[in-house]
Amino acid sequence: MSYELWDTDSGNRIASFPTEGAASRYVQSLVAKFGRSALSGLSLGEFNERTQRMRRVASGVRLATFADAINPVRVGVIELTASGKPVPTAAKRRTSTRSKSGPRERV
């Protein structure tokens, strides 16, 4: 399977990606450079090489929602989606303050 981004107005293929993650990162880069409105005339499809069929994944501004679900953007310790909303994250693991060399002896 591969993923193809199409310009729905002109009918031209813009790019092809080997994975869903690669396609989502490209969509996020478009949003970062040009804003969500740049997605209005675009459509992403999943192409099955075996059957030679295309299945639409997302179109227009819904591409940003697709990209957010596949590849949340990390900023510092807070995860943000491409639309700027925080993503719930798992609680941080507690770390031990004990020295790796073991407890110290009293003298």
C-alpha cells in the first residue's frame, strides 16, 4: 500500500508516500507553512498495488484531523496536534532518587 496526495481541482497527483506516517508528516508541514486553508483542494488516498484501487482517506481540512491522529506533534513535554490542541498523555513514570551505586554507608 502507498498513500497519494491529490489536487482535486486540477486532478494532479502532488506526492506519493510509502507509509501513512510519512503522508501525515507532509500534511502537517503544509499546515505549518501555509495554514489549514491550504488543504481545501487536496485529497489523500490509500492505493492498493495488488488490486489497483484507491480508497479515499481524507479530504480538505479533514486532512489535518487525519494527520493529528496519526502523528501528534511534540513540543517540549506537551504533545500538540497540528491544530494546536493538547493531546492527553500518559502519566509520567516516577523516577527513583536513589543513587545508582547504592546506599551510602555512615561513618
